[in-house]
Amino acid sequence: MSEALKLLQDKCGCKPDGSFGPNTARAIVQHYDLSPKEGAHLLGQVVHESGTFKYVKENLNYSVEAMMKVWPSRFPTEESAEPYARNPKALAEKVYVGRMGNETPSMASLYIGRGFLQLTGYNNTKAFAADMGKPEVINDPSLLEKEYAFETAIWFFNSNGLFKLAREGVNDEVIKKITKRVNGGYTGLDHRNKETKKIYQWLR
């Protein structure tokens, strides 16, 4: 069962059993004042990205081979990757420093991806804090894994104009466009498509 989902269910006033289904979907949409189209697109993307609300923190426990595949320019050889293998803190400090507002190695390892859509980097965390009125997350970004895991997804959709796009309809074309903005590509498009359309049927 998903502990993060239980927290969300409790917040939305439904039974916190850690299981995602029609009742939970409807409660979430009602609590956050979303339309069926908005809710279907948001929840469809969240279900895919978070493994159905299970993953709320970026996993940087990479093997040498995985690092060379994901970051070929940073890790062109096994020797260059070896010091960071199975060392999430060191890897974060290597790949995220100097990016997304992370000015120091400690910032890079603190502001890793968190929440249901993996809010990453100091700049994004600062913007979320300002836009959502949650200044406490700057000093304690672990709150993005717990109390505000779903709020990170709401913020991402708002900040990237995805709710406006969602209102165009629940169809293959719109799902593909939203997936591109969420993922940067089309990884898992079939699953996102299936989940979004299924959830939309629940919400209509």
C-alpha cells in the first residue's frame, strides 16, 4: 500500500486505505476543484510517474551501467562512473550542481526530485514555495514527499499550462502533448493513455 496515497486520501476525506480507485479519484478531483478533464489528465500522468502513488522521492541508486546510459557525457567510461555507483548523495552532487539553481553540492543533494511528479532543483522548489504559499519546503523539502506530494503535481500542471491543454479534451493527441511536457519525451505513452482514459470514465 502507498503511504503517500493514504495521506492524500485522508486530506481529501475518503477512506485512507492506500488503494487507488474511482472513489479516491473523485474525492481528489472534488477536493482540488478540478474538472473531469483536468483531473483525468493530472491523475493519469501521476499514476504513471509515481507507480500509482508509490514513489515520492527520486531514486539515484544507480549502477555504473545505468549512469553511463543516462548521462553518457558525464560518465563516458566505467572508471568515471565508479565513484558514484550506488551512492545517491554523491551522484546528485555530481549531476545536479550548477543546474536548476543548485549552487553548491549540498543544495544539489537536498533538492532532488520529490513529490508525485518529481519536483527537482532549488529554483523549482523556491517557485513552488512562493506560488503555493508553502515557504517551509525551502528548509525541509522532504515535505514535498508527504504533505505536499500531490500539490507538486498541481503546481507543475499550473506552471506549464497543462490544465488549459487538458480542457481541450481527453484524447490521444492531448495526452501525447501533455506527456511530452511532463516526460520530455513519450516514455510510457501507452500506459499514460490507458490510465488517463480509464480515470476520465470514472469522473464523468
